[in-house]
Amino acid sequence: MTPEMQERLFKPFEQESATTAQKHGGSGLGLSIAKNLVDMMHGAIHVNSEKGKGTSFIVDFPFGATDHEVAEADEKAIKNLRVLVVDDDKSACDYTSIIMDRIGVDYDVAVSGAEALEMLETAYEADQGYDICFVDWKMPEISGADVIREIREKYDDEMLIIVVSAYDVNEVEDEAKAAGANMFIPKPLFQSTVFNLLMQLSGGKYTKHTGNQAQYDFTGHKVLLAEDNALNSEIAMELLHMVQMEVDHAENGQRAVEMFEQSKPGTYDLILMDVQMPVMDGMEATKAIRASSHSEAKVIPIFAMTANAFNEDVAAALAAGMNGHLAKPIDPAIMYETIQKAINTKQ
């Protein structure tokens, strides 16, 4: 490639000439996507190329030393989990089965709500109940909500129930929570999403094997949590309460601004700010807080919480006045460490 092309290489829709698409197809997005994926993993991608001779790409990723004992314990814990997958779409069941096989969990699949209830009855009669249940929301005859209610009424109050659906979470979250669901994951499922989730679960509680919460005690400290999603806020508050952190919850950005401005100096040690919220989003709320007349407006630590973990999203959060970024799903160990550093910096 020419030096000029190398400078444009990782931008979307870039090709060296129109004949490239005519001869080989493509849209010039591949390398742009590759760079975004590398950036998400905090890596770097480089290119060495000489016109008429060839091109080589070098990708660097930062990796820490593995704690083999912890890794083996995590792997064993995952394999000991019993999972039930409920989905009336056969293709979805086949795909989820592939994911579960690769991860190595003990799982069963039900292709209808009725079959799921039969399998649950058989399992609990044999004293082999399930730890986790992935339930499709929209199913004929017996819906996901009906399955969840039946589980809570007849079988297990402690089972972690995860709603899996292509529907907007805002459309179903109230009914799902009322039925007894714990979490919501959008379709399509990704192996990394399921694996990370299972790694964070132990005994049906929101925790992580490698996140030693015993080393954290935030007694006497308080955080302002801005999160509009009921399930996400419940999970975040549970994680914070596990380390004795007091929490005030704001259901949108506007409310977070009001609660901060009305608070006495020293009330909050930091703010955890969801980015996508109604009324006022996290970016605008952060800007409003930084511009307010509160004595701590310029110094209160504010951390973004969002599933968007591309470098440009992190940069946007920092530009809005935030101090850092926590990617969803929240890693408890990273969140605790972030809070600890924020508190230590203020002291």
C-alpha cells in the first residue's frame, strides 16, 4: 500500500481505489472493525507495507500473569453449575447449546414453557435443581413470564433467572421483575457475554470468584448511583451493599443533578453515572454537575457506566467531565478498586 493509504487504513469505508471493490468486493469496513475490537481490549494494531511487495499487520495485547489456582477454581465452579435454557426457537436453542458446550457447563434445553416446567419438576424430584435459568420472554401458550412465576411459586426462590429477549428491556422489565426475574440479557447471545456472566456468579449470588469483597469495607461512605434500568440498578446496589457502601439512587440524569446540588458537602464520595438515560443522559448530567455552584462540583469523582466500551466512548466520557469509565456488565472487583482509589484520592 502507498503511505497515503496507510494513513487512512483504519477509517471506515476506506479502500485504495474503486477497482478494489469492483475486483474483490467489500466495503472497507473490515480493518475499521478490527481496530475497534483491538482498542476495546486496550491493545494496539500496526501495519508495515511496501507497494508491490506485501503487507504485514502486528497486533499487541496486554496480558497479566495467570493465577493458575484461581483459574482452575473458576473453571471447576462453572462446570458445577446446572443451567436450564428455555426457548421456543429451535435455532436459538441450537446456538445457545453450542455456547454452553464451549463453556463447559451442565445444561438442559427446553423448547417450550410446558417442557421447561416438566423438566423442572423432574429435576427437583430428583434433588437436582438448577442454579441458573435462561428464559426466552416471548413464547406461545406458556410465556416466559408464566415460566418464571411458576419457578418462584413451586420450585426455587434462589435460582438466578435471566430473561433473554430481542425486545427492548424498557418494554418488559417491570413485568419481568414482578414475575421474579433477576436479570435481562438482549438477543443475540454472545459466548463472551454468557462466559463473563457465569464467571461472576457463585451460588446464585451476584459476585465473582476473583473479586475478594472481604478486602473492601466502605462503611461510612456513600455513592450516588444514576441508573434508569431497574434490574441494573438493583444489581449495582446489591454489589455496593455487599461492601457496606451506602447508596442513593437517581432514576435519570436530571434527578442525579438535583440530588447532588441539594446535598451537603461531603455527602457523596463519588457518582456512578449511567450514560443512556431518559430526561437527561449521563453526559449532560455530568456537564450540569460540573457547571453547578455546589462547592464540590469540580472535584466530585464521576465514573461512567455503559456497555459502550470503545475508545471514543471513553474519550467522550472524559470530555464531558467524568473521571473514568466502568464497562457493563459491571465487574465487581474493578468497581470496588475504582471506588477505593477515588476515596483514597479525596482523603
